Amino acid sequence: MSSTLQIIILDANEPNYHWEKNKFSPLFKELIGSLSQQGMPPVTPVISSYDVVQEEYPRSLSGVNVVVITGSSASVNDGHKHWIYKLQLFIKTVWYFEPQIKLFGSCFGHQILCKTILELDVKRIGWEIGVQPIILSSDFVDEFSTATSSKPPNPMRIQLVHQDHVIPPPNRILPPNCIILGRSAQCQIQGVYWPRRLLTFQGHPEFDRHICRETTEAFLVEDLKMDSGLRKKSLQAIDQDDDSWWTRQAIWSFFLQPPIIRC
């Protein structure tokens, strides 16, 4: 007999006429569907998605187990955009009043969760594109060595497409329950983990090399026109093997962690 896992995907991608797919939620639905078939005992995900750029949200959070926030062509620092302000309010509502709901974010989702919950700065530093090695923190490796069916690859390789970076706090101190996933040569915080509550990746575990190339050429259309060297370097980095097989295991194990019981 299978149990169910109610998952809400908040799609944060703004319309982009250079990219036919235009939304990230179908990629996450496919990812979650494939993972759910591998578990024992089986777990059936019940997935609904909402376009938060159009300010669509669920009417109720009753029964929700996980909220996923996708990537976006927008910046978390576009504070003048009302949909970003509203998304931050939603995140705070879940975090402070619905502790039984887990939060997961990728790329933009990672950045807005870090900014809203952990109050970390996000700054535009420069493009980090393609498969890059992530040096995982020892704390993160310890946490997930037993949670997944295999030891985390270290360095871990994942597809990246971003120019905004989460900045470590000046004292490099996070809340006691929160740990940094790891770092790359260009980006000091490649994700954060708070057991049973929060997991983020700066990279895109939902991407393969084909999707990463499509989104890179769509999102960076003007940059790539102006800089042929950037285009060549980016496409070479994208066309590499990655460790998404393991990052997906980590995500699913996080989704299945026992929820915090509301008092």
C-alpha cells in the first residue's frame, strides 16, 4: 500500500520568448515522478503547480508536505516587482506558521529562500554556467551519507546558470540547525540545509545538458551575442557529465524526512 506526498511547485520563471518551454514546473514534475517510483515502500506524489509571477497560490496549505520554488530569469533583488514581494510573504507564512511543511529551492528558489528566511544578502557577481565542481561541506556529507543509497560525490558536479550569488554572513555564522551545502570556485554558498525544514541548491538538479543549453542561450541571448568567448566557454562547460543522479536522491530523501509536528 503506497502513501501520498502532497507537493506544491511555485513556478517563478518570467515569460521568455526565446525559450519555448518557458516554465520549470514540468521539469520538476518529471523529476519527482521518476524518483517516487524508486522508493520502498512506494510513495505517490500528488503535485500541483502555480504561476507565482501571475500571483497564483493555493487556497489552502492543508495537507501540504513540500513546497518547491523553481528557478527564474528574474533577480530576487527586483524588489519593485510585486510578485516577488508576495512570494516572500508566502515563504514567511510557511516558515513561521506551517513548520510541518518542507521548503526546497533551486537557483532563484535557493536565493529567495536564503534571503527571506536566513536574511542573507544576494549580490550580482557574475555568470557561473555549466557543470561546475562543488566542494561539499563535511557537515553536509555527514548528514546525507546515510540518508541516501550511496555516499555523496565530493566534489559534486551540477549544472549551473546564474549571476546572482548568495553571500556568506560577515561572521560566517548561520542558525545552529542550518549548514552550508558547499562552495565552488566562484560561489561561496551553493546551497543550505536545515533538517526536516529547508534544502536548497544553487544549481539545477532538474536540468540535463540539453535543457541547460536551451535556457542558457535563452536567458543570456544578449550577453552571448556580445561575448563569443563566453558562449564558447559556457557551452563547453554545459556539455559535461554531472552528478544529478545523487542530488535527486538527496532531494527525495529530504522530502521523505519525518515532518515537524505542530504544537
